Amino acid sequence: MKTAVNLVVIGNLYKSGFRFYAQQKGIDLGIVGTISYQGEFGDISIHAEGEEEIVKTFTNWCAKGLPYCKVLKVDVQSVPLQNYNSFDIVSVNSDSPDDQKPVVTKKKKSLGARIFGF
């Protein structure tokens, strides 16, 4: 049965690569949803949807963290399904926390790619 959760991963995560590795792990498991930084301390907010056992596996993976970052705790809240089709890292742009809208970030081509066509 499909389920959805919001995770807040708290720890030493800012600029650690945790969002990227969480995205890759989620994609490998078949998770869909979003990942973004939350708040001024670099905590990570994840909306994850998938089969119940897969979401539990992903949540446990997030709680372990990575060798070069320390996860202190993961808050988990069950939420309604939003039926995402992909698992994206997003940045949240807003002046007010009540008016946050996720914006999908896209990789820019390097200067070499623009000059040499790579």
C-alpha cells in the first residue's frame, strides 16, 4: 500500500551532499517526492512517497546518515499522498514561511560545455 511521509532530518548536513545521496537512494528504492533545506540551520525536509516498506527503509537510511555528516534525529510525520512522479531536490523561495513554494533547481551547463559543445 502506498504511503507518504514528511521527514525532517536534523544534524550537521548543510553542504554535506546529503540531499544528493538521499535523492539517489530514494530513486534507487522507487521513492518519489521532494528534498529541500529547511530553516536557517541546514536541516533537510523530505516529502517521500512509495510503498510502505520502501518508505520505512528510506527513513531508516536517512537516520543513519553518511560517514561525513552526522544525523542527530529524524522527525517523521504521515501526510496525504500528493502523487509525485519523480524525486527532486528543490529550493524553497519565499519571504514568509506560510507562502513557501518549491522551485525545482536545474543544473547549468559548464562554460566548457557552452564553448566546446560537451
